Amino acid sequence: MRLLCSLFVGFLAMPVLAAQGKVEEFVLDNGMKVIVQPDHRAAVVVSQLWYKVGSSYELPGTTGVSHVLEHMMFKGTKKVGPDEFSRIIAALGGSENAFTGGDYTAYFETLSKQHLERALELEADRMRNLQLDEKEFRREVAVVREERRLRTDDNPNGLLWEQFNAVAWRVSPYRNPVIGWMHDLETMTIADLQQWYEQWYSPDNAILVVVGDVQPLEVLALAKKHFEPLPVRKRQGYKARPEPEQKGVTRLAVSVPAKQPILFMGYKSPAMVDVEEPWEAYALVVLNSVLGEGDSSRLASRVVREQKLAVSVGSSYDAFSRLSGMLVLEAVPAEGVALETVEKALREQIASLQNEPISEEELQRVVNQTVAKKVFARDSLFYQAMLIGMRETNGYDWKTLDQELQHIRKITPRQVQAVARKYLVDARLTVAMLEPGKAPAGEEKEP
């Protein structure tokens, strides 16, 4: 059974930077992009094939089709039988899997470098020759429905997050869950998958990222051999659905059986794709880090440790999402503390950012954190490839990864204050609260 992947990467050792070569980029004659990052510390290679399609491309009535197709990509081609892909990679001593996101679907293998060609051969085969079997489809869509029950329907945090996005976004496809709405999963047909596969699984809509003990020109030769013969599929263009302007605070309350209450506060904030000035996105990155990223952030130090109003709190913001996004705050109140009290405390910290510029020490901490992240990221072949793939499929150049630090260093405390005043306002805010409720009669679980 394949589950929707959550990507958490641990960093255990400092990298040997001298073992890494220059990133090289190529484009095949059919439009497929190939990006190679040499890293010669071990005779290992990570191959990731990214398709520029995910849940944010899906239309009403077909939500979840990207993820279900991801499952079906392991169910065989004309040459490779059902689940044989995984057995072949395992026999070579490697590992493989896939994951679906809002803006991408990616397939990856980690194996010894001498087996890279076999992995590329298999990926090229299923890019063109996937066999969608009705029996396998019914089995896998049932697996996905059960996955949805586990991760969302029976998970208070997941349920609140899903409801929060569905209410915060009126039009944006980010309102739909990656795994899909249950009704769509129940009515999905194999024809839906076939149409999605033929529309989006084309070499000109794919990016091959290879990181490891390889030479770029050798990888290019293998990509030319296995992918360049594949013709481009015709497909309709993606029609953007811009989000209408919000006019005031939006609130929702969810009451389900749960062990603890949860608070989400989301401020609609532009990404690099739609900011009025590029520096604003980097200022929001700094703001997010100062506000709620890590144990030294204001929310952790003030709301958790000093005021003891919450047991956990943090914030998140993605400057490089494909569509406009949100800066989101999440908190779990301390025992006996009302959600409204925690919301007030978070609002006070936001007001503090709006009323006074951050300190130079806080700004330097963000710079230091950014440097550390970049250094530690180099310690993982998988994470290096993932960062490149995500940036490219979201519509940005991978080179922006190397430019972030210099842009962050240029941000001033006044600019952070300016974006706090401009974007962290009630007209952009959605508040979601989960209050633990009682299970319906007859559904109480044994303690």
C-alpha cells in the first residue's frame, strides 16, 4: 500500500562541500528538462522525475485524481507487470516511492550509480506505456479512500486543516485537499485517470533531477537515450482561477472528538509570483522566521515559555508557491487556556511586529538560520534533488535557491514592519478553531 508521502529529512553530519560539483541544466529536443547535481561523496545516486501537475490543477468533481494516478503508476506497463517496478528496484539494492503535492507529482529512486540507467529506463517506460487495469484501479482507489479516513476523517488536526483551507480559499484550487474529497474518490472512474495521464504525463511537462556520484554529460546521454524518443502529448492549457479579494475576518469552528483544541490563523499573503515588489516576499520570509519558526522565535519564547499559554505554536510561509498563498499560525493551547486567549496572544505578537521594527539581532538570526539550512541541505542527496524539483515545478528557476541568502541579507527591519502592516491584517485573515466534542452515543471508544 502506498501512502501520500510527508517529507521530513533529518540531517546528521556536516557535508564535504568540495565533493560537490556545479549544477548543470539541459533541455531535450522534446522539451524535457534535465538537471544534474554531481555529489561524489558516495557511489549513490538519487533520481527524481517531477511532473508539473498536482491537486491544484484538478477540476471540480475530479479531486484526488493526481494522487490516485500516482498509485496506479506502479501497476504495470506493456513490459513491466503490476508492482514489478518496485521489485526490480529492490533487487538492485535500491528504494523507490512517489509523492503528490498541490503543484507536482514526483517519482524517485535511490540506488547505486551503476543502476541509474535501469531506473531511467523504467521511468521512461511508464511515462508512455502505463496500463490502467480496472481491477487494479478499484483496489487502489479503495486504498486511497482508507488513507483519507486515516489522515483526515479520523484525524482532528487533518480535518481542521482541510476545513480551514476549504473556507479560507473561495476560488483558489488550494482549497481542495491533495488526497481529494471523498465523494470524488467514490465516483472516480478509470477513464478519469486515463484522461489525466494522457494530458499531463508528457516529456515536455516533466523535469528529471539527478543528484549523486554522476557526470552531467553521462546523465544527459542516458536521458537522451530513454526519454528523447518519447513524443509530446497535446494538452489543454491550464486556466488560472484568481482568488477574489477578501473583505473581512472569516471564522469557522469545528467540533469533533479530539484530545486537545487547535487554532489556525491564516493571512493571505502573496508568493514571489504575484508580489508587487520582489523584496516583499523575502521580507515575509524573514517575518515568518522571526515570528514563529524555531524555538528562538517570538511565538515560542513569549507565548509558550514566558506566558505559558500554549504547549506548541509556530508559523509557516512559502515564498515560492505556484499560486498566492498564506502565512499560517498554528497553536495548541495549554491545559485550561481558551482558544480565544491564545488567539489574542498571537495577535499581540503580530501587532508588535507592526508597531516596531525587529531588532538587528533577530535579523541576523534569520540570516544564520538560512545559512545553516543551506549547509545542512547539502548533506542529503534526496533533499538537494527535492529542493530543485519543487522550485522548478512551481514555476521558478532552481538558481533562485542560490540567490535567496543574498536577498535575505538585504532585507531591513523597516521592510519587515512594512509587510506586517500590509499583509497581516483582518481583511486577509481566516481563523479556524477546533473544540474537542463528544463522540455520538454508541461511538465512545474504550479508554
